[in-house]
Amino acid sequence: MMIKLNNLKFADGARKQEKRRGIGTASGIGGTSGRGHKGQNSRSGHTSHKWHEGGQMPLQRRIRKYGFINRYKKVYTLVDVNILNRFPEGTRISISMLKEKKIIEGKKPIKFLNKAELSGVYTVETNAISKGAKESIESKGGSVIILGKEIPSDDNNKKNIDENRE
């Protein structure tokens, strides 16, 4: 017989029948249903947390608390400048190109690091770059374009805004 979704079943002995509690004293778990007499654990609705340790000082209170985690820290995907040598000379290297070649993945901004000897001239688009990496790209005659920092300096636009206020 062929196995299909409508005739799947567990193997024999794979599922044990659940004990029926509180069905008389002769069953062995009648009366208090295996919970014992009185106390918090015998009451209905009682559940203890996985981290509950009885009267012992809990772990989250035992360990030291120090340091500071900056929520607004900018986390970058770090890329070595040597990777540029994989591309042909004169290439304009963008973030989308690095993702296509599977050099980087994810949505974090990109930062180029390290000072390296490059084989060609490259134009690099990036979110951030170290001083040494920028020097190594520009020393060969390449250029670096920092993305997300362009602020339009349109004087006409400012004049129009000021005129609308009056």
C-alpha cells in the first residue's frame, strides 16, 4: 500500500495512552491525582517558570550587571579592500554588485576596511570606509562615493520655503 497524507499513522508503541487522573483510589492516582496534599503545586492553575529555583537566589540576580549597550550604535557589514582585486580594472563597485557576487548578504550598511595593495583603479560606492582603505583606493587613482550623506544644497528651494512662510 502506498503511503499518502490521508493514511499516515504513528508506528505501534510510538504513542503511549495518557494516564487518567482522579478516577478513584484504586487507580493509584486518584484522590489528589498525584499532586500531593496542599501547597502551591497542588492548586489548579499553578505553573512555575522554567527559571524558578525554589528559595535559591535566581541566576538573573546572581550575575553581575555592568557595562552599557548603545541601542543606536551603527553596525556595519565589514568588507576587506582586497576583495576589489577580484573585479576587472575600472569597475564601479556598488553594494548591489557585492550582493550579486555573494560577497555580502543582509541589510546592514557596508564598511570597507584595511590598507591593501590594489591591482587596478576602482570607483567604490559604500556607506562607510576606513582611512587606510580610502587612501589605498585613491592612491591608485580610484574614487570613493559615500552613500546616504548627500545633502541637497538647493538655494532656490530655501527661497521658496521662506516666501511661502510670509
